[in-house]
Amino acid sequence: MSSSSPKSNTPPENDRRIAYSAGGVIYRASDGQVEVALIATNGGQRWGLPKGHVRRGETAEAAAVREIAEETGLSGEVDRWLATIDYWFRAGPTRIHKYVDFFLVRYLDGTLVPQQAEVDDVRWFALDEAFSLASFERERDILQQVRQLFDDPSFSL
């Protein structure tokens, strides 16, 4: 019988990676109210902001606009950078430290169409409802920041 201790679940240093993504809060004014688009994933159980990988040679701004279009069917233009969030997740044995740049994106056109392979649903929500539905705390922080921007009289829609 061996008396060795169990193996650690912590991956070695070389099993860690860094990933960069970008996404956004795409918004529109509807009947004097601000609405934002959220996507549903994980069988429709998680609501969040559209985001995805930044491609080689692509700016974070361009990636955010592209990912929003791919995941929601909506096109827009970046108004401003909002924040960068970071978090860790595991893909098999590899721990990944992910950084995501979020932008405020003004809706230009398009119809809500969820990306077939990755998104279960996409809908417009009033900003307060989107805040309540968002599954992840850091994305709620982003939506709170947007709410504060729209409450500022110097910000125009």
C-alpha cells in the first residue's frame, strides 16, 4: 500500500493561459426609455452581455462590434469604453485568466437573431430589468455604470 498523498487539483504553472475578449452593452432608446440587449446561454439559464474573443490583428472595439453582431444580429457603433473585467475559468486541466473589455455601443440597425451555435435567446430589456436579469456580478457592475451614465444630464442619447 502506498502512503503517498493525493495529487493536487491545482494545475502546474504551464497549464495556465491568458485570453482576451471584448463585448458590449448595445443600447437603444424606445418610447423614451433605454433598452439594452442581453443574450441567454446555458440552455437559456444565464443572461449576459454579448462578448467573444479578440482575433489576431483586431482591435478590442472592432471585436466588440463584431461579437455583438454575431451573437445578436444587431449592428452598432462604439460610443465609449466602459471597463475591463477579468476572471479565471477552467477548460479541462487548463486554468484561463480571461480579460474582457466592455464598450457602450449605440444600436444602428438589425433584428434580434440569436447566434445558432452559441446563444439560446436574445432580447431587448429595459436597463433596470437587464440589471436584475444579468447572471454575473461583474456584468451587473457594467450595467450599473451604464445606468449612471444615462442618469447624467450631460450624456445624450
